[in-house]
Amino acid sequence: MMTFDELGLIPALLEAITARGFETPTPIQAEMIPFLLNEERDVTGLAQTGTGKTAAFGLPILQKIDISKAKTQALILAPTRELCQQVSRDISEYGKKIKGLRTATIYGGAAFGPQIRDLRGGAHVVTATPGRLKDLLDKGIADLSNLKYLVLDEADQMLDMGFKDELDAILESASDDRNTLLFSATMPHDVARIAKNYMTNPHEIVAGEKNKGISTVSHNFYRVHASDKYSALRRLIDVQSSIYGIVFCRTRDSVKDIASRLGRDGYAADALHGELSQVQRESVMGRFRQGNPSLLIATDVAARGLDVDNLTHVIHFDLPDETAVYNHRSGRTGRAGKTGSSLALVHMREGHRIRRIEKVLGRRIEEAKIPGGKEICEARLMNLIDRVTEVEVNDDAIAPYLDDVREKLDGMERETLLRKFVSVEFNRFLKEYGNAPDLNPPPAPKRTRRDSEYFGGSEGGGNFQRGGRSSGGMVKLRVNLGRRQSVLPPQLIGLVNQATHTRNIRLGRIDINTDWSDIQVEASMADQVEKSLRGFDYRGMKIRVERGAESREPRESRGHSSGSSAAYPSKGRRSSNKNRQWKKRKG
């Protein structure tokens, strides 16, 4: 196995590496460090955050700059102030044994004065965000004429954040004799444009595969009804023996809502979103970096620049709109050789998005079941036992209290003590999950080519018949459940099963709209179904029913008998929609 000693680094850098506890280089470090030490050439690096790329470019740059010249010789551009500060700290740590090294950190939202003094003081390495550096260039303060290295760190994110014009201006003003190093997790069109316009015959170094996920991260998704997503999130958290992770939501309102609900339910969680002031933002991120709280609920934009190495989980409460964002999110865990988990809660109609992500990742995202109550209780119990068996005992610290403890427990049977000990922490989970319902939705029926006529060519409708041969007439019942409540025909059939306590109701066509659905029921059974559904509780909603006039079923329709709740298609023409009058009933 290769060591840092074999890469050609000077003793001052090797000493700093050892002080930080690093022993062996990551793949991108093993390839890039000797290349940059021996070649004067542009480089594109395809690498996720957490692969060690800061050391990969930072160490050779520190070795090759001329400390005797008080000029800016290396510029590192980062998308956010947090990442800018993190990279600058890393560079300073690696170079702390290099006598006379000066660095500067340039970012917006801070006073200009100290940053101007650092630049005019002859900082050898400058780490900056594009916006603030462009301001200082316009003021004639920043000087890039002596630049030997220009690094674009997380170029795709900088472009996503709208820094195209600033990057163009900085690249145009930089020395023509520089080497440009571009790093990106993905290679979209705008990043490729920069490489084409501002780089010369770049050498490509890839950590993993282009646009692919990190191999140390496992990926799972969970199908769930929209109304059950928060409950499913809690179960994913509770079933873990320990979790240190980020929960990603699409909007700031969702972030605030989820963080607030978790707090009320006894979880330690902070919210990170765009409405926070910079002081609040830094406070939230500072606490999270310390592991208290262990959960951060965040939007993608707000979490940019948050750099934490030991995350165990990333949870996608909402799938992102862009596949590359899923890759960025998931890449926050499984770093530095550690394993991590990426878990996605998937709305019933988002299966196609999982397939699209799989295609880009080049790997399968396994579907998993939302943990049940028994599974969670067992996991928490085993976690408690593990903590007890692994705890380190400080005999000196507890010795003064042991006599009092023995006195209080005197006379208690061993078995009674064991049960009480387990119950101290376990009762909460028994109360919460002892009789918890199954949140896993029933599997959607697999469709064949012939199914198209039964589903009307869409996801929202279909002809379903059960319970034997029809007597001919069908009545349409309209219920206040639709796409907004994430129902599909199987859920509506299950609703009829539950409400009527039978599986022998003969159903016809089901049409699903945004806020309501029409269910055709055999006329002889319509009264029973209507009475059973009216006021029935479905996932916290009271069912309302409206009834349409009776219509005749097409003569060619055939029924299929079954003792299960599965749907069976009806062949033949659709019944006419003409001259139907709705009679609204109270309920």
C-alpha cells in the first residue's frame, strides 16, 4: 500500500500530514500529487466532496510556490464562504511548517479591511468566493498577474449558484502562464465550456466514475404515501442504533416544519435554510459539526459549503429536481473510506425519478420496507444492551455512590431488576410502536400491454371487477380522495374492502382526479358501499360520498371472481358518460 512518503513531498508537508493523522493517500491524492509535482499542465478532476481533493491539489501547490516572492501565486475559488473557510483552514494546516507562508481568505458578508490588508501583505495562497474576489478585482486591489495556479473547486456548484460571469471575469484577468485545476463532482455543459475556453489540453483525473456515486455509500428508497412521510422519517431515525445525518427537503417551509415537528417529538434537530442570518447560520453549522444536534434539516442551497466528514446518513425527505443534486447530497456521507447510507422517501408517483437517478449513478437503488413497530422496538432494545455491554466503567468516579445504589436495590429479584432496567428507556418505544400500523403501501399491480384499455391510457383510471357476475346496472360513487392524497386504484379498492368488511363488492371503472375519485359499484351493492364509506376514516380524513345516477353496464362486460383484494380488469366498451345527473347526499 502506497504511503505519503513515496509521493515526493518535502519533510515540512509530511510532518503536517502526520500531525493530522493521515497515513495513506486516497486514490485521487496518489494520482494527482506526483503528477502536479512533476508536470506543468492543466488538470480536470472528477471527484466528489470528501475524496481528499483539497490535499491532492493543496500539497503540491504549497511545495512549488516561491515563498521569497510576496505575491499571490495560487488562487483557490470555492462556491460558498463555508467551503472557502474550510479549504483555507486546510491549506494553512498543511503549510504550518513552511516558514514565511502567508494565506488569505476572501469572502462576502465580512468586512473588506482585513481582507484587503491580507492581499496587500503579499498572501502567497488566496482562497476566495467568486463574488467578493470580483469586487476586489474591480477595485484594483486583487492582483492575479503573478498567478501560477488557479483552482476551481466544485465548479459545478459555482455555476449552479449563478457565478458564471464572475468566473469568466476572474479567468480572463488571471496570468496566462498559470496552470488551471478544475474540480467538479459532475461535468455538465457549463463546466465543460470552462474547460474548453480556459484550459489547454487538460489532463483528466477521475476519482470513481464520471457522474457516478461513491462506492462506500449504500442507496435505498422507501415507497410511502405523502401523508405518511413524516411518520416514515421518524421510523428511519428510530431504527438506527446511531445516526449523524442531514435530512434534505425541497423548500424552506418544509425544513422549518420538519425540524419543528421533530423537536416537539423529542428529537435533537436543527433547521438550516435561507431565512437565517449569517450569525444564526454559522451557529447552526457550528453545533452540527460538534455533533449536537446529530440531525440537521436543510435545503440544498443552505447546506452548500457545509463540510462534515463523519456523517452516517443522508435522508432525502424530498427527492431533488436534478439528478446531480442527489449525487451531491449522497456524497456527503461515506467519506474517507467510511461507509454511509443514502435513504430516499419516495412519493407513490415518483418511481420514474428513482429509475432516472439509477441510470445516471450506474447502479441500482434498492427498494426497502419502512420499519415496522416490532422491528424498531427490537432494534432499540439491542442498542440499549450494546451500550450497556460496551460502556467504560470509571470505578473511582462511581465508588462513592455504590453503597446507596445497593441499598435502594436491596431485595429486588434479579429478573425484576432486569425487566425494570430494560423498561426505563424501552417503554417510550413500546408506547409509540407497540401497535403501530404498517406504513408500507400495497404494491401497485404490474401492467401489461393489455392493461392500457383498462387504465384508460393513464395512471388515474381503470376498469375493475370483483365478486362474480354483474346484474347489469352500475352506480358511480364519488369520494373526496384523489391524486393530492396519493391514491391509486389499489388503495381505493382496499378502502372499499376495509369499509365494507368484505371482498365481494363488484366494482367497475375507477377514475382518479386531483381531489376526488369516481368508483363504479354494482347497483345492488351501491347502498351498502355508500353507507360504509360515508364518514369512514382514511389516514385521518373523513370520507364524503356523492352518488350519481344508475347506468347500464356494457353487455360484453365479463366479471372475474376472486377472494382477494386484487383488481381484475373488465373487457369491453366503457359505459356512456352522457346524461348523468349527480344527487348530492348529506354526510
